[in-house]
Amino acid sequence: MLRLFRSKWFIVSLITIVLLVVMGVSANKYSKLNWLNNIISVPLTPVQSFFSSIGRTVENSLSFFKDVDAVKKENERLKAEVSDLNVKNRELEALETKNEELRQALNLKQQFGDYTTLGANIIAIDPDNWFNVFTIDIGSREGVQIDSPVLTSGKGLVGRVLSTDLTSSEVVTIIDEESAVSGWISKAGGGHAIVRGDMALKEKGLCKMDYIPLEVDVEVGDVIETSGIGGIYPKGIVIGNVIEVRKTNSDMDRYAIIQPTADFKRLEEVYVLKSNEKQETGSAEK
């Protein structure tokens, strides 16, 4: 029997049974054994507080990780919304740009009533004449003819049709050294001059204007337009602006550097002016 009382498991079991009995009896607030509950609960209060504190800490930690996960998911959702809005914004900007180009194309039709305006896409660039010669996706089937003027949607002169076949045409630009356009210095007291391509300037996308009348005062910022002389380009197409005036060996002679309105390095679409008069003449001859 003494060996039994010395057993640790027996002692632990006995204490557990006693505590359970005491807790069951003292659960009744009218019980005379409530003093036993106080004797047991008072020493155990720090232990209970410790385990309660640990419980709250664990609960708070789990709540924190849940909040972090929720914030992460919300952040991912917001990023997806921002990405979607950026895509829609780019699409809207593209539509606005396209609408503006269409409005400008309509202005072309109104300004050049003797011509039919044909939109075209650039489909190839001559590797030997970078930005000087390129191919568009319309040809004789659409009525394109050799020397038909080629413009941007903003009425800036690009060049003229060099050759054409059934479904495509080759365009030579005004910065090509073989190109020459009769220009007009568009201001009070302006005059005629020749705008031509230049070997040293074409890589920069620039032109040279010479044969400037001595009585004409050419200044930086002057607008140069087509004069309508020469039979290729109608009057009033904007060629570009004067960005520099240079003198030659003769003090009485000078030439100007022209920045074309057309940006040849970024051209994607152009407009070809098909002469209605030529079409009618051709029909009459038939």
C-alpha cells in the first residue's frame, strides 16, 4: 500500500480527482464548499493569466496574418484594375488619335476639292534609300498615278508617287536629293523659291531651300508651302518651316534649312491626292 502512495501517477490521479470533485461541488454558488474553490483558484490565477495571455497573443498573430493576406489580395486586385485602366486609356488615346487623323483627312478633301483623297499604309521601305523611298499598299487599281502628290493627314507634304503597279506604289519623299519642289514663302512680301533634298541634310530629315529672291526677307519660323507651279503639287500644301538661314560665298546669295512638317521617321499612314481632272480627261479620251 505504501508503494502505491509513493507512485507519482497515483498521486497525480488522486489530485486530479479531488480537483474535479471540488470544482463540481463549488460550481453551485450556494455551496458551502465555495471556500475550497477560492483556495484552488487563487494560486492558479497567475497560471490562468499566463495561458490567457498566450492565447490572446496567438489569436492576434493569426489575425495579423489574415489581415496581411487580405491586404495582399486587395493589392493584387487593385494592380489588375490599374493595368486594365492603363490598357483602356491607351486604347482611348489611339481612338482619339485616329479620330483626329480622320478629321484632318476630311479637311484635306475640303481643301483640295479637285482631288480624291486616298488613304494608304506604308508597307515597305527601300533599304538603300532609308526614309527617302517607301512603298504604299494602293496602286493603279485605286487610280493612283505617277506624280500623284502624297501628304500626311495634317496637310504636310511627303512627296510624290514615283512608280505604281496594280496593288502598290512607290513614293519618293521631298528629302531625297533628286527631289525638287516649287515653294512659296508664306508671308507678306513672300516669294517663290525651290525646296530640294540635300545629301548632307536628308539623314536628319531636313531640306534645303535656295533660289530665294534677293528682295525677300527670309527668317527662322517662316512657313513654306507649295506654290502650285510645276504641275505636280497643288498650291497651299505645307512643306515645312525655316529653321536656319545660311549665307554662301557671296554676300548676296543665301539658302535656308527647312524642317518638313512630315516626320519621315515616324510615318505609318499617308494620303495620296488623285486628280479628278486627269480621271475625267482619261474617261473622255476613251
